[in-house]
Amino acid sequence: MSTRTTHSVARFSGEFMLAGVDQMLPAGEYSIIMDEELIEGLSRMAYRRSGTFIEVPPASGRRELQRFKIGPDDLELALRRDAAAHGNLVAVDGA
């Protein structure tokens, strides 16, 4: 099965929580990774999302980025809440 991965950046003006992440996250920019797999057997190419992930900088005492699987709807909701709380537009940039 063929897969593709796209990257984007989500910007938060204040701290936030996401379902699937076991900690409060501080304001900042976060890498978002979306994996999609090719739907075979169609007359044209089509992909379905197979996973959405957020990369979180290491907590104190850790060296590696943490990657959490999140729901795309949960990310959208967190961005909208952040925008409403801080008077910003929802900010997600493709990379």
C-alpha cells in the first residue's frame, strides 16, 4: 500500500490541551504530521488519512521530541479555542 506524509505547523498563542496528549502544552509552534494511504482500486488516485501526529519539544530532562497521535478534529477545536481566547485567526501552515 502506498502512503504519503504531509507536514504543517500549528501556532498557539496560549497554553492548550489536546486529547491524546497527557500534558498541558505551552504556547508556541508545533509540527503536525499527517499520514495518508492510497485507496486502491479506484479509477483515480485518492488517499485516506491514516494518522495525525503532533511533535512536542522534550520536557526537561528528556532529549527527544515526543510524538503523540491526535485526532484532526481535536486539533481543529484546540486551534479555534486558542484563536477565540486570543483574538487571532486560526493558524495552520502547510510546509
